[in-house]
Amino acid sequence: MSHGFDAATAPAEVHAPPEPRLPGTLGALERVSLGVNRLIMGLGGLALFGACLVLSYSVVIRYVFHEPTEWQDEMAVFLIVGATFGSAAAVQAKRGHVAIEALTGLLPPAVNRVRLVLVDCVSLVFCLFFTWKSWSLDHEAWADGQVSQSTWGPPLWIPYTLMAAGMSLLCLQIALQIAEAIRLGPGGAGWARPKIGLGADLNRDMKGLPDATPAGPDPMGTTVRPASQAGGTRSGTGLGR
């Protein structure tokens, strides 16, 4: 679960020092993944902007010039599908996907570490199945020449390819994080980074902002508390990841 974050009353952001790079093959893979994720996030932003332009254009053409269009809805959907599935790996790298931490405060840290690795393994199995089905649909759409049932009729391999490629990148990202968790522990795979409100979206290091970091248990076995509560006994809620 996540907690609200009032940007108007937030303290100035303090950037944490960069994390040390992992050595060897695992570190090289992580740096390649980081570069690919940054590229796709930029392309995803452009795709969403393009979808906004397409829909705005259709509204102007339809209601101002009274000329109907037949391609804008599917074009916008294709762009949104590409942005959504393409950015899934980048969001996973930041541990930004929705998660429910009902068991975090109930289990001891040692059990939580094992649980977090198992969560990634189960997620990988599900994403691999999703990826396989996506590529199967993509192959069928390409081989059979399937098109949309609209009057525009674009080929369906376009959205299926975007979906399958995005899920493939997501599988690679989860597999990389599992390898990091096995070698360094779940904390080294991004599980220990606190995220609340706006910080959850931008992956800001809230530990560098003690006034904005709520008190709460950490699955790695430590407790993060704001500076204002460091000397008190007041308890807070769990950190959302």
C-alpha cells in the first residue's frame, strides 16, 4: 500500500549518492538493462504524447470541421499499448508495480527475505506464460494476415508485437533481479527502497529525506524512522513498495 505525499509541503529533494555498480557479468547486464529501460521510457512518453495529439486532433476535426475520422481510436490504443507494455520492465526495475504487503509486518526478516525471492520467481513464471501466449498470438496474426474489424483495418500483429516485446523485456528484468537477489539478497534487488506517494513513481531515495519518510518496518529487518520521530515511541505504517 502507498501513502499520500503532499508535494506542496515536501522538503527539498536531496539526491542520494549513486549506488555502487555491480561487478562482472551481472553488473554489465544491469547497466544494459538500465540503458534500455531509459530509452523505452522516453519512447513511451512520446507515445503517450502522440496518443493525446491523435485524440485531440479527432475531437477538433469531428466537432469543429464536422469531418468524421476512422483511425484515431485504434491509433491511440496502439500507442498506449506500446507505452504500457514497453515500460513494464522499467517500472519493475524501480519496484513500482502495485504490491500488497499484508505479510511484511507479520513475518520475521529472514522469512521475508525468502518470501520476496519467491514472489519474484512466481511473477517470472506468470510473465513467461503471458509472453509465450503473446508471441503465439503475434505469430498467428502475422501468418493469417489478421486485421482489425474497424473500417481502418490495421494489422493486428502491430499491437501483439508491442505487447510481446514488452513482456519479454519484463521477463528479462525479473530474471535479472532474481539473480541479484540470490547473489546479494533481496535488498540488493531493489526491495529495500522505500517508496511513498510521488516518490513511488520517480523512485526517489526517500531515506535521504528523513522528514518525508514515514516510520515503519522494512522487510530486510531494519526500521526507517523520520528525524522528528527518532527519539519517540510513536509507530508508523509500513512502507509501500
